[in-house]
Amino acid sequence: MMTRQAGHNTVDEKALQINLDATKYGTFAEIGAGQEVARQFFHVGGASGTIAKTISAYDMTFSDAIYGPSPRYVSRQRLMQMLEYEYNLLIERLADKRAGRTSFFAFANTVAARAYNHPSESHGWLGIRFQAHPRAEPNQIIIHVRMLDKENLQQQEALGIVGVNLIHGAFYLYQNPEKLIGALLDGLDTDRVQVDMIKFTGPDFHYIDNRLMALQLVEQGLSDAAMFTADGEVVRPDEFLYKKTVLVERGSFRPLTKTTQDILDCAKATFLKEPKVMGEETVVLMEITMQNLAAWGGPSGKIDHTDFIDRVEVLGKLGHTVLVSKFGEYFKLGAYLSRCTTKMIGIAMGVPSLIDLFQEKYYTNLEGGILESLGRLFKGSLKLYVYPVRDEKTGELLDVQTLKVAPNLQNLYDHLVENHFIEGLEGYNPEYLSIFSRAVLKLIQNGDPAWEAMVPAEVAEMIKNGRLYGYQGPVATPAGSTNYRD
């Protein structure tokens, strides 16, 4: 994979630019991989103009004594404790002396780097609390990184680079958050580091929707996926899903129809009865792929960010957690979820998606073809829950039992059904079998009111009030009520 270019600045040049900027002054607190970020600033020279203090509180007792107790030392909670303590201490001790000419900052990281007795995946939290101008209220940026180098020294080097990029971006790119995100891996590539969570807060970021920033991580190739909850809070996927059973439905949700909801309801009812799921905490995800988003962006394939927010706003109002991913193939989605949890995973889909799953043309890039794809998909405790469909032309009902795939794959398909890797859903509403989101969308755009009967009532209200998807009719909200966009 090609290393990202650092624009006009190498990492050393970025560190030196900060060191030579007399208005920037702050503290570095680092736990878990050495003083790698601070070392970059010492290495290039002039660090006395930038660094007020560096600290490494490796011992848990010392760390707790300074920052307070934390259930986990490599966590968002610990990072926030570090940033708050170090920034407040900096202001307390230096504000009277240099507040009028200094933009103060506190940088912190807490990292589980590769160690001799710690062979598991390495990761870390990094953050900076900073003033954009002297005497200003502070802003904050926090990120979570996965460190993929095999050697400890390489991970330390990569951490130092990401840290410098984050600090430099906070100072000089804070008014252009998309560019800031793109610069986080300058001098690196995603074979070494991935950034799977980012959050901006503070007065200079008041206009930022962190769901769009999560999308940027995937769109710009810093991460394979990003996740946020129904209330818009961005979360680290493998932390959010850890030790939970997961049910996911993939779709465009443009709009979410009664069929979409029925698929999820039927799948959830079946999933929760599974012996491996009963008594476990379950997370339900609505997944949107980058391919799906790009497909609605017109010939250029450029993602329409307003359209994205419209979709996830509706999903959020319905209480759904959203996963945005670049996984076109289901086996890649399954592998990703299996990395996040060791518990059972269910994927809800309609028969049309199951038919696509058994199309060999989609697996020519795999040495083992469709057999390799299905082998990867069902490697762990994963199961497909399939909703039937009624053929628009013949009226025939297609379900798991009646579906026929290519003759050379029929025995394989039958094997997966007989062994309950693929299960048909029951209890569905027959009236919903002929509802398709693209047809509903066309009705909305053509001004045909028939679409309203094809989506849940609360979705219809949001479409009308928000004038989503090309809707031009009257709003549903009574006079004086608040539009959900406001």
C-alpha cells in the first residue's frame, strides 16, 4: 500500500514548525509506548519553545494518583482524565504569566503497544485540548488508532508520527476538519495504522457533525468502518461490540420502508431465541456501505453528505446504531464483526441479497472463488436470516426453501440450509413482500402519495417535515412545531 504524502511538510518539518511558533506552548503526557510524540519535538530542535512538561505515568499506582482511578488504562475515560488534568494544571500555573501571548495545549495518549508478553492487537487513544487563540476557550480532538506493525519499535515510530500529525492539524488545520483528518496518516499507510474513531468538540467545532467526521474516516481510507449510536455519539466499534451478540441489517435505507422494518423485526425475534444468544447482550446495527452511498452520488460517484445525514437522522430517530463500512462483500463484513466480538453474529437480508451471495462472478478476485468466500463468511458463529420476496412479474413466493441457485452450487446451498447456517424467516407480513425502496423513492419524487402507506408512520412524518429524498408536498408537522432538521 502506498504511503500517504505529507503535502508540503514532512513529520520533522511539522514538528519544527510548531517548535518555532512562539504562540504554542503545552504539556505532553504519554502512557504505554514511550515518549514517542514528545521525542519528535525534541529531535528536531527548539522544543523549549513548545514543551512546558513531559510525563510518563507508566505505573498504575502513580497514574491513579495523578489522574484518578480508571477501570481500564487504555481507554477513552483515561485519555479524558489525562487531558483535563494536564490542561487545567497548565492554565493554573502559566496563565497569569503568558496567557495574552500563548495558545496553550495539552496532548495525551494512552497506548497498548506490542510487548514480549502482550501479543494481542495493539491500539491506543490520542487527544489534544488546545486554544485556537490566546485566552480562547479550549477545543478538543480525540482519536482511536489501531497499530498494525509487527514490531514494538515500528509501532512507537508510527505513534510518534500520528501524534505530530494530530497536533499540527489541531493548530493549523482546525478550520478545515476534512483536511485535518486526511493529514492524520501523513507519512504512514493503513497497513501500519488505522484511525477508527474521531471526535471534535469545542467552540471552534460547534458546527461540526461528528457523524460526518466518522464517515470521513472511511471515505478517506483511514479506516474500514465507523460507528455511531442513535444519539449521534461516535464510538469505537470493537469496544462497543465487545462480548455482545450482534444482529446487522444492510441496506440503503433511502427510505426505510415497512419491509426494511419487518425484516429486522422478524430477524430479531428469531435471533433472540438462538441458544447462543439467549441471556446475552445484543446490539442491532443498521449498516450502510460506501458503495451504496457512492451509487447515489451520480456519475461522479461523489458521496452526497446531506443525503447521508438525512438517512442516518431517520435511523437515529428510530433508535438505531449505524455502521458505515467499505465492505462490499458479506464475508468481509462477517470477518470485521468477528474481530469485534467472539459472540454470535446474525445478518438479516432479503432473498435478492441471498441470490447475489451465490453469484460466482463476484468472487473472481479470490483464489478459492465462491467456496473461499462462503468459507470465510461462515467461519465463526455467524448465521444468515433471510426474508422472502414475491416476484413482481409472476407473483411467485421465493424463500429459503424454494430458492434455486446455479446447478453446480445447489448441493452447497442445500448443505448450508440443512445445517442452519441459512435460515428462512417466519411471521412476516405478506403485504410487505412487494415493497421495494427504489420504487418507494420514485413515488416520493413523482409526488405520488401512495408511498406513505409503504413506510412506517414516523418515517413518513420525517420525510415530509425534512423534505427528504425529493419530497415536495406539504409538511406533516403542525404549525409552530419544530422541524427535525432544526
